[in-house]
Amino acid sequence: MARDAAGWAQAPCATEDGCVAGSVYTDPGVYADELTEVFGRTWRLACHESELPERYDYRCFEHAGQPLFCIRGADGVIRTFVNACSHRGARLLAEPAGNAAKIVCFYHLWTYDSKGACTGIPRPVGYEAAGVKRAGLGLREVRTELRLGFVFVNLDDAAPVLGEFLGDALGQFETILGTQPLEVFHYSRNVLQCNWKAWHETNMDLYHEYMHVVLRKTQLKAMPMEDRRLLVYGNGHAGTGNLKAAYDGYEGFRGRGGDVPPLPGTGPADFRFSVLFPASAILSRGTVIRVDTVTPISARETLLEMRGLGVLGEPPEHRSIRVQHHNQYWGPMGRNVPEDMYAAEECERAFRGGAARWQLIARQENSTGQDDAILRAFYAEWARRTGRSPQDPLHKVAT
Amino acid sequence: MTEAAAGISSAAAAELVARAALALDDEDFTGFLAWCTADFRYEVRTWSPELRKWMTWLAQSRSELEALLAALPEHLRRRGRLLRQLGPTIVDAAPDGATEGTLLATTSFAIFHTDPDGRTRLWVVGRYRDRIATGAPGATDARLAAREVVLDTRDLGIGSHVPF
């Protein structure tokens, strides 16, 4: 039976955490809190160490509205700084990546080293009367830690250390990521016309496997639903570690997996993923790894960065097969990822004008199959950090 | 290699590239493949300033491409229509070591997307680097033997695996 306006506005779920109000995607106040209380205080996966192989290699990115860059110092240590000159705030490094033994501001030629110290100011005598000294003009350093080859950053100097934040969320990737050096071979960035959570939900929602023809043909029947195990780690992190794929079910994927060595600790038909709060994901499909990072641009625009990783120094014939395996599902020309992008943008259309009022995350299957436990864990952490209820996000509650 | 030796004129090469583009615009994939050799290879590449490396985003043999195109109706994808606007095709002799009887044709392209409501936006720009099998001197059965799509645009919005 169709519903009238009052019925449509009513939450369609008996359990408190089984639905989420559409205004979590659209309200400017919610978005502002997310930037400061979620992205401004949590660890964010910034890049992979293979993107900074040499001393002075740098990599620029944005996080929580701030321009940042990671740089490998003369001592080999990777550090992160706000990408702004101490003098007038000009952006220091304009290329997405490069190598800079000295970081020289284009504007007044102030100079910094790879540890963020200000090493040169033209005509410093002019600042003597004001008591401005070079030693106090270093760059703003951002906390940086490495885990399994990934560089994580946190803008909050008081936040718990990375290990405490992650808990065991990457435990299932210890062998895959930690046995041999890996290398990023694929990088793409797409600006999506949707809220950042709409994208991240595609990585947390197993029920939408039905949308993808490749998953209908390779994944849904590859193992009994009740044998699947969802993993909820705390702090909003979650994943699953034992999915299977039967690649022969999709024309064009036949024989996949036997033609290149699988990554350590995994088989060619294995699929697992961990989603890291608030908006990163690491996925492996036996022979190849995908990593997503999400940067909100506005409540309705999201920058999605995707990386593909293979084995550093592997033979070219292995690399080309691994790239092919990556591209079959992932990347902007994959059979899977563009459909997820389509879904995120299509949901946004209905929530934007308030037409859609709720989304349901109420599936309960004892943490197997297509349980929504991962989504509920995400929104529980989201509520804790924003001080807002996912069911009534326009009113802040005491935390 | 001269045009005469290659068996095809620059104008004929440009027409081949243009007709292949028209077929793709019309999603006449059978027609597009008819302009390709039996061992056609299709590849999409782009330079990543972030990684400071070339990347391959798609690499398909003819049979793989046929399977991909056959599966398109089952996939979700951007609605609307694509239109490929081509620049002049520049024809050069194939580099040393290339198969005898081939030319290299380079064509800039811009692809516009028109959505179901009739709104048109520029979607992607790049170049086709086509290897054209010219056949015997004087023959008129030139075909695309390989297409390398080199993308300038790297943000493809929601992406697509429809050939550029």
C-alpha cells in the first residue's frame, strides 16, 4: 500500500538504529560538524609509502578542507605539513607530486627544509623591530604514522595514536600487505555529485551486490550466505574476511587468478575488505588490492581517490596481469566501480530535495550474509563523534 | 613509407577514424568492430602526475572487447548519448619494427555527453593513436589494427567502460 505524506515521513523501522534520516546527507550544520569533529579528529589514510620512494619526494592532498603534503625527509622519515607558507599563506607545492630538497615559496622566496624548518628569508633585517625570528616560522606539522605501508595523518594533536584508533581493523591484511613491499600502479580521482557518506556506504553495504551483474555472476553464489562472517572492530571500523568469487561465471573473467601469483595469505578466489572510519577502504581480490580515500568537498560533492597496488619489482608480465585484474572490477573503467558511483549519485538526487526521507540499515542476519551490521557500526561511531543522532540529526544531543 | 606504398591516403585514414567514431556515437558496436582487424587491440592509458607514471586503465584484445560490449546492456551506466568530436587526423609511417603495411594515425578527440534531458557537457578529451592496417598497395580495406586512447581527462565522473 502506498503511503501519504505523514506515513512517508515516519521512520519505516522498529529498531532504533535501523534507519538513518536523509538530512544526514544534506544539512549544512551536520556537514560542518563532520569536518571538524570527524575528519578533523580522526586518522586519514593519505597515501602509500611507495609514492614517496626517494628522499625529498612529496605528495600533496587535501584533508578536512586543508591543503597538506607528505614529504620523505633527508633522514628517510615521512612527515606531513600544511601546504601553506608561514609568511602570507601562499600554497608552497603546487604539483600533485614531485621532489623538492628545498621548499621555496614562489611569492617572496621563503625557504623550508623537509623537516618543516624555515631555512631562508630574504632580507630578515626588516623583521627585527617586530621581533619576528626565523626559528619561529616553521611549517605547521601534522601528525603522521605508517601502518602496513600506508601513511596516515591526523590534524588533531590530542587524538589517540593510530594503533589505538585502528585496533585490529587491518589485522586481516597483515600478511597481504606486510609480507613484501607493494607499489601503487593505479591512481584515479573522481568528483562525485553526492555526500561523502553516500559513497562510503557502497563499501559498507553488502546487500547491494544484486546491483552489479559481475557480483551476481561471480560472488552471490560462490559460497553460502550463512558462511560469510562480518567483522566489526570498534571505532566505526569493520569489514569481512572470507568472501569468495567464482570468476568463471562472468564472460571475460574466465581463468582469472591462475595466471599470476596471489598475494601472500590469500587465494586467487578470496575477497576481503576493511572499511576504516570515517571514509577509507582497503579491498583485496586475491591478486590485487584497491584502496579508497574520500575527501568531502561540500555536503553534496565528494572527491574519491582510488589506488591499485601490486608487488614492487614484480616481472612486467605479472604486473600487466595484475593491472588487468584490477581494471576488470575497479578504476573508472571497471565493471563494478562506475555502478557504485552511479548508485551514490542517484540516491543523492532523492535526498537532496527531501523527497527521500530515510534509508534503511536494518538487515540482521547474525553478522553473516548481507547483514547491515557494518553500516550500523559506522553510524554509531558517527553519532558518538558528531553528537547527533542518525535518526534525528538536526538536533544535537549531549555527548 | 609513402602513402602509395602504404596503400592508403591520409584522407582515407581520417575517414576510417571518423567512421569508427560515428559507429561508436551510435553505439553500433558491431559496426565499429567491422572497422577493426581480427587481431585488434584496444587500450586506454593516461599519465598520472600523482604517481609520476603512465597507467593502463583498460587493455583488451578483440575477443575481450567483444565480450565487454556484449555485456553492456546488463550493466548500469551513465544515461544519455555520447558524441565524439574529432580533430584532424595526422598520418605518419609506423615506427621502425612495426608490421609492414601499417600507418600510425593520431587524432585529437573531445567527447560530449548529452543527458536524457538534453543538457550537453564536455566529458573527456584526449587522443587516438591508431595503428592502421593498410593491406596491399592500392587496397581499400584499411582497418584499425590497434587503438591506444591517451586521455588528458582523468576525472571521468562516474566512469564508464564504453569505448572512447
